[in-house]
Amino acid sequence: MTTVAGTPAIGSIAARLERLPHSRWHVKVRVLIGAVTFFEAFDQLLAASALPVLMKEWRLTTGQATFAVTAASVGMLLGALGAGWLGDRIGRVRTVALGVAVTALASLAVALSGGIETFALFRFVQGLGIGGVVPVAATYINEIARSDRRGRFVLLYEMIFPAGLATATLVAIWVVPNLGWRAMFVIGALPVVLAAMLPRHVAESPRWLLARGRTEEAEQVIAQIEAEVAAATHEPLPAPAAAPAQERSQGRLRDLFTGRYLRRTAVLSALWFVAYYVNHGISTWLPSLYTKHFGLDLTTALIYTLLSNVTGLVGTLIVALLIDRVGRRPALVAALGGTMVSLTVLALAGATSGVQVAVFASCTTFFLYAINAGLYLYSPELYPTHNRAKGAAFGGVWNRIGVILGPVALGAIIGSGGSLAVVFAQFAAVAAVGAVVALCAVETKGRTLEELNS
């Protein structure tokens, strides 16, 4: 059997990944996977930027506008389900590449749509790709990170997602008024190039290869990674520590709902739902609320929306720097509590002006983006390699249910004559429930993926 530093391949993959110092190899992989995630985030928010124009151009009712923005969310839900199975079946990298190709090509089709029906259809297809890529990409990044720095490593990568959201809004500020909403979706088709590049430049997860019984390939990949890291650091690699305990899993879907994993899945699902119910319920409608409810011009509305995205990016950075110190559970509880407080204050203030909403919505996204990024770190930690993509993707299913119901709830309240104060009060109540649920979360700080699932 092939050995490296005297350690046999079987059972040593995790130990050999754990001993790798941070290097250009880690940066390269995080940049390439991050570029994928950036464009997935960019594409996710395109409908929100286009919606104010579409409502006028196609004379959409509130119900039709809700249909337009939720079509992609339904696709994301189904995409998360399918990609979780594919990620554990055919590999992390191939699944991500396939999802990126679907997202990009569907974006081009959306740009060519001639009415709300075809727009919604192709947004649904685009959602299939977005929903599948993000959780599987996060799973891959988790599997190559060291346990002592996994929180910071993964969350600095996850900052790419809010950066993509912010960029989508920033680009829309100029593109939509000058080139039209279709140009935004043409830009969203650019990552089709990444779909072709990814399998050539990013090695498959050696943890996944070993779990699938492909020991020789896992050995080749880890040896290649070790060679790249050693060349980049110009130092011999430290000897691997003792191999961690072996994971106990047969890779069955039902394993997510039995034994200790039942609690993990229940808590995780609730947190995903709460985070995205609140986040998407607010962010999807913000540009339209600014223009329709407060009478602001489109450029001002998009600038206010950009402010929320920027504060979200700052929130993600702060939690990335702190989460390995404070732990996952305290970070989630604090961020959900902050979300609740921000929304409660906005509801009590009455949400009477665009500036007031912009300020408190930006405070809310500061916390919400931190929660979302934290969950992309936390989800893969809770499951063994055989089921890691399925477990992370199942959380993504509840994420998408929240994505669907959040905008629907806001649209229903506004459509029935309800006030914005009521809208934000119900979002605050949901965030309060999430904070209570987070108290039941299992702490994963500083433990290897194998230790957490042995």
C-alpha cells in the first residue's frame, strides 16, 4: 500500500489534510470555488433588481410579481434535493460544475424571455442550478479545511456570497436604467466558462473519494495536494497526527433522521428556515418597497438596497474572525437575537420612511448574513462524509422553503392592506423563535469532521 510519511492511505486522509499549513493551494481552491459561489449569489438576486422595471413594463399585479420571484426559489428547493444526492454520488466538484452550467445557460434564456410565464419558467430552471451549487460547494470547502481554523477558513470563503449579492445590486444601479434588465441576465450567463474550468483545476475531495472506496484515487489526490503545499511553503510537511476515529455511516438518507442525527437535522432545518424566511422575505421586496411604497426613484432604491448588502458583508467578516473563538452556537444565538431586536425596533418605529427602513434593514442584514454564512459552515460539520452533501442540502431545502414563504408572506400582508410595521413585526417574531432553537444546537468548534461523526 502506498504511504506518505509512514502513514497508510486508508484512515489517514483526514490526518494528512489536518496537518497541511495554509498555502497557495488553499487560496487557489477557495478562489475558484469562490468565483462559482459569487456568480450563484449574483444570479440569485437578479430578479429583485429587475422586478421594479418588470412590474411597469409587463404591468404585473402583486400576485404575478410574487410568482416571478418565487419561481427560482422553487427551483432552488428541488435543486438542493437533487444536488445533495448527486454530491454524495458523483462527487463534489462534478456536481458544482453541473449546477454552474445550468445556472448560466438558464440566465441567458431568462434574458430572452418575452413574458412573465417564460421569465418564471427559466428562473425556475436557473434556481435548480443555484440551489444545488451552494450547499455542495460549502461541503467541499469544509472537507479541505483544518479543524482548528475551519470556521474562519470557510466563512472567509462564504463572504463571496454576500459580495455577489452586493455586486448584483451595484451593477444593477447602472445597468438596469441604461441597458435594461435583460443585460443583467446576460452578465449572469458568464460563469458557464467556470463550469468548464472547474474539474480541470480543482481536485475532488479526498475525503469523499476515500468514503466511496476509491482509495487509490484518494491517495493520488492527497499526494498531489501535499506536493503543491510543500512546494508553496518551501518547507517539509509536519508528520500527520494519529488518524481520527472512523465515521459510522452507511450513507443512507434515512440516517439523517435517526439517532443523534435526528436532533441535528431538526435544529438545522429550523435555523435554515428562519434565516432565509426573514432574509429573503425582506431582501426580495426591498427595491419594490422603496419605489412603490415610498415613491423613491429606481437608482435611490438600488443604492439603499446596496447599503443592506454591504452591511451584510461586514457582518459576515466579523463572524468569520470570531466564530472559531466563540463557537457556532453562541454566534448563531447572538446573530438571531440581533436580527430580532433590529426588526422589533423598526416595527415599533412604524417603518414610516425609506431612510428609516434602509437604516434598520441594513442593521438586520448585518446579522442575517452572518447567520447564513455560519449555517453553510455548520451544516456540513454535522454529518459524516457519506451523507455530508445530502445533510447540507437537506438544510438547503428548508432554506428554500423559507425563501419561498418569506416573500409570499410579505406580499400577502401588503396585498391585503397590512402595514409595514406588521410585516417587520412578524419577521421579528420568527427571528425570536430561531434564537430559541439555536440554543439547542450542537457545538462543533475545534473538532475534526470525523470526531463529530464517529
